[in-house]
Amino acid sequence: MINLVMNKNGCINYNYTKNNSEILRLLIVNSLIEQGFKLDKDSNILITKDISKDEARALHKSYRRDKLLKEKLFLKNNLYKLEGFFANGKDIDPLNFQPSIIPVEGDTEYSRLFRLATLIWSVPVSQGFGRRVRFLVIDEHNSKLVGIFALGDPVFNLKIRDQWIGWDHNQRASKLYNVMDLFILGAVPPYSNLLCGKLVAMIAVSDIVQKYIYYRYQGRVTTIKGEQKNPQLGLITTTSALGRSSIYNRIKFHEKLIFLKIGQTQGWGHFHLGNGTFELMRRFLKENKNPVEKRNRFGQGPNWKMRAARTCLSLLGLSPNLLRHGIKRDFYAIPLANNFREYLLGQSEELDLLDFNSTDLVQYFKNRWFFPRIERFPDFIKIKANETLKDFYELI
């Protein structure tokens, strides 16, 4: 039997003593309804044609609350130590603004700052898998945090990407190592109010980042096949958080688009199984000795949570289509070389890299977006750091 108790924070405390599929099935359905999803008579999520950004944020609200509750101890131990990295509007000197890219390594103050910053957005971020590299963007003038970004291994099967590149299974298996996914990216207030999300996006594909990744993985043996591969990136991909991206849209450099929108996801995922629901589903699989419950290590197949959730839903008599939440996201490709496609198809031996000089990218951003935005929005100086961190202060 599953005994459920809702604690004061709205998160599920549970004791699982014996398989009871009916209770778990009802719990999953009720959890989706409480989050704001609408179900049809067969308990499938009703997919509307267009979900607004506000509606999508509302659907993520429970997931974010669950994430913050899990990070409560971390916030209690680190918030007051790290709050000085967050700027007030008056701390920004536009003429002396100088962003610096800082790699994040190990268990350091910067790694804790990165972790804290990921909790700010209304849509909780992924943790990524496989190769993962994290970066902070710091304003050198005042040592305040501008934003963060992270790149990781892409999923193996992705129809939008694979059809656009045009590779087959063997070509993809050989060259996917030369692609990484930009799975975390954003600026924090007040820099986000000055369009610095675009700045972070631009420097995330810069020569500095590409070189860092190259030298970090040069000579390393791959986890799955035990091979040494050329770690030079030819392509970066990314997905918008909520529908059409205001950050990636129309980013140009030397009059050429950097982020190419090549399609849209179909709205599948598992974020709506938060608040303890997925943990119950995993326990159900374990109780039934289903082998998928243990296959959550890198190299044992793509997206373990999706596979585990799909298996559990089927065993419970629910449609696996409950994993289709309906929030579509724009998918972008960022070619880093003139011949990226030929290289990924195995038709070229070396990459003819594009010029993404970090200094030039920063200056272009300042002239194109930063200074004009300051003129249009002088009230940025009124933004307070304690407003940025308000949710955290209230939680602890």
C-alpha cells in the first residue's frame, strides 16, 4: 500500500509498503490535474494548439516548487554567503561593463554560485549528462554575476537535428562527439533586463569556450566505446525554455544569423511528474523487479527517466502519451564551421572553423543591444538584488 501525507510545503511524504497500482494510478492523474493540466475521458493530456509563456510557467510552478524544496538545505547554507555576487541596478557602470567567462570546476564557491543561479528561473534547468562543462559570466568591473551557461552531451536520437544534418546511424555514432548541447543558459537581473541573455548566448559559442572544451577533452577516452576522438566541436544545439525564444531570436554577428531555428519539439517530457510522483513510479518498478529501474547510468540508453516513466505508465494501465505535456520548444542549431555538415557526414577530414572571436562578439553585443537598451530603460538602476533572491529568502 502507498500511504500519502502532504507536508506543510505541499510536497508528498510517502511510505511504500506493497504494490498498489490503483492508488498510484489515481495519484498520477490527480497530480496532473492539480498542476493545471486538462485530461480527456481516457486520462490523456489534452493538447491545445498554442500554450502561452505564462501558461507554460504556471504548469512548471509545481515542478519548480519541488526543486526549491529539495534545495532548501543548500540555500540555507549558502545563500547569505553568495548574495553579494548579485547586483543592484546601481552597481552597473555601462561604460565599464566588461564580461568575463569563468569555467566552473569541482566543489568551489563558483560551483555553488552556479547552482544557486540555476534556481532563479521559473523553468527548472536540466542537469545534463555525459560531458558537462559549466561557465559563469562575471562583470569584471564590479565582480557581479551576469549569467551562466552549460554545455553537455546531446541525446543520441533527435529527429529534428538528425534530419536537418542528414546523417545516418553510423555517421551519427561516429561524429556525435563533435556536437554539444547548450542545455543551460541565461542572465540574471538586472543584467537580464539589459538583454544580457543575448550576450551569454553569443559568448557561449565563442572561440574561448570552444578552445576550453577542446583542451579539456583532448586525449580522453570516451565512456561508452573507450575510443579517443577529436573533441573539436562543429555544431552546438539548444532548445528554448518556453516556446519562441526572445534570447536566441535574431542574434546576428557580421550580419549572419548565429542561432538557426530548424524546428520545434513536440512537447514530450517528464517535468510534470515531479513533487514525488516519479519517485513513487520508480519504487513501483523496483517492487515489480522491472530492469529499467536500474538502467539510469550514462551509456545504458537515452533518457532513462522517459523510458522508466513510459514503462511504469504502461504497467499501470495508463497511456504513455501522458508524457506529452504539450509545451513545444524551438530547436536551434549553431554551426561552428563552414563545413560542419560535411564533417559530420564524414565527407571532410578537418573543420573550417568560423570566426567567433569573443572580444568582437562582446563589442558587437554592446553596440547592437546593450547601449540602446540602457537608453530605453534607464530605470534599470532601481532594480534590487534582494528582489532577485526573494523566493530564496522566503523559503529559508
